[in-house]
Amino acid sequence: MTHTGPLSGVRVIDLTAMVMGPYCTQIMADMGADVIKIEPPAGDNTRYISAGPEPGMGGVFVNVNRGKRSVVLDLRSDAGARALRELIREGDVFIHSMRGKAIAELGFDYAAVSAINPSIVYTNCYGYGRRGTDANLTAYDDTIQAECGLPSVQEQLTGTAGYVATIMADKVAGLTALYATMMALFHRERTGEGQEVEVAMFETMAAFLLVEHANGAMFSPPLGPAVYHRAVDRNRRPYRTKDGYISALVYNDKQWAAFVEAVQPSWAGPEFATLAQRAARIDTVYALLGETFAERTTHDWLELLRSRDIPCAPVRTLDELFDNPHLNSADFFETIEAPYGPVRYPGVPTWFSRTPGHVAGPAPRLGEHTAEVVDGERA
């Protein structure tokens, strides 16, 4: 494994499992950090939940743990706890996803870790924040989606309460843990001070959903319910065309004028001329656009709309992403040779002119680097 990128030289002691924490530390690894993944003897459960080339190397695990070094330690044993304490001495970041009581019982809460290494950045990844009444509840992506209102918002959109078809809470919280940890590292670079960071999935997703959905409920007295109506309008969906579907957003006044000029729909009167007018009639606007888009093929619409700089896209499948012309021309995917065969990884989505990141290496087999790391610390 090579460690280049803006985090080259940063060592991360990673006690996270499943997706929230590992997604955070996967990005750190791609950005050059040396991520040491501490696993129990049975391994991270994510090793076993999806298809993979060999047992314990499921696709979800292989993706979010790429470029890390796996060290198996039984932290309930004296030898395992002692080995972790040695790693902490040379660490820059300590990150875990256990509940507060569990990490404290193992002897690795912030007080214990900072006593070993006062300059360390210590990040807690929780389901619910410690200062709230639900601090000790177990949480997964589905429960947090429910808590923050996503199924309710989906019900307004589709008529049926439902989860979003991606583990959004895990990934948004993972990104939040990443930026929070980076902020603490930035503070340490300026002052030399380590500190404790807490990122909770519920609080993260509440903030995320309320960016637009807080709406009139933010004010005192409330000026309306907590919902952004355009997002939940039941006509907000890809438009059916003569031969498929298209996503198109005829949104601002410039785009609207260009659309009306090109298409000349009979219904596009002055009552729809401004963004404010269209927002007030959004259900009607979506319905009328839906009727209009049904009149031509997807290809015809893409040509017309793109020639007028109106945002649009065909509706693709996930499998089509692997053959997407834009992603392939941008060299988005990186093929890495692993002991269990080549892996075509989704690449780093950010670009740096001086310190570019890249897929740091294959995901490790369980305990693959235990001897290398633990014996290296003792040497």
C-alpha cells in the first residue's frame, strides 16, 4: 500500500464497524492516511453480508475498508488491550462506533486514551448523542431513517411510508464524522491540542433533513409545517417519455423561458412566468410537464433540453454506472489487484492539484496485518 495524498503521515486507529465509521475512514485511507482497522476475532460483521470472492470478503466490506490494515485484537484480554495501548501512543486519530458504556468497559474511553496520548483526536460515532434521553439505544440506518422522518417524507411523495433505497443515514453520518475529525485535526495542527469529537447519526440526519424541510416551522410562531413542498409533490418523479423516462428540471426563469420558446406548450401562460408563480402551483406545473414529456422520445428530449442548457439526464440503472461514458472518460474507476482477484473500485470523487488521493489498496483479509503492525510497534 502506498500512502499519498493530503493525509499522508496521519495514522488512524479505527475501531469502527459496519458502514458509518468505516466509510469515514475509507476516505481517510484514500487520502493517504495509514488506517489500522482493529477487528475482534470474528471480524467486522460487514465482511459477511454481501457477495464476495471468498468468505469474509463481501462487497460492502471490500469497498468501505479498502487500503486499510486489519489487526485482530481481543480487547477483553490483557494482551489485546496492551497492544492497542501501544498503537494509541503513535496514533493521530482514534475512532470507534461502540456505545459509550461499551467502550468505557473496555478501558478505551476518551479519558483513558487521552491519558496515553494527549494530542490524539478521539472521534465517537454513535446512533444517538450522549446528551439526549436515547443515548443508550441501539441504532441502525433503518431506525435512524425512521427517527428523522425520512419514511414520512417518502409517504408524502409516494403515498406509502418507506425507506430511501440507500443507507443514507450511515453514509451522511460517515461524511459528517470525516469533516468533524478533519476540523479537530486542523485545530491540533495550529495548537497542538487533541480533543474529543462526537458524531451521532440521529442528530446528523435531523440536521440534514431540516436543511430544506424546516421551512416555516423554524419561525416563532410557526409560519407553516416542516416540509419543503416541491420535494414531496407526488408529481415530482422522472417523466415518462414515448420510450422510457427522463429526469428534467425546468427550474429557474431563464430555463423556463428557453423551454417555452423551444416547445411552445399551449398551457404555458403568464401565470407560470416566474419562479414564485410556479412554486405556488408546483403540482400543476409537474402534471402539465408530465403530459408534454410523454409526446417525444427520451433521445429527442435530451438533445433539445441540453441544447438550451436545461438540466436533464436519462434514468440509468446502477449497473450502467460501470459503463458510464463520463465516469470512464474521467478515469473514475480504479482496478486494484488483490489476493482474491482484481477489484474495480469506485474511485476518489475529489481532485487535488498537489496532493491527489487514490484508492489506497485492496481491503484486508481478517487479521492480515496483525503480526506486521503489532510486532512493528514492539520493535
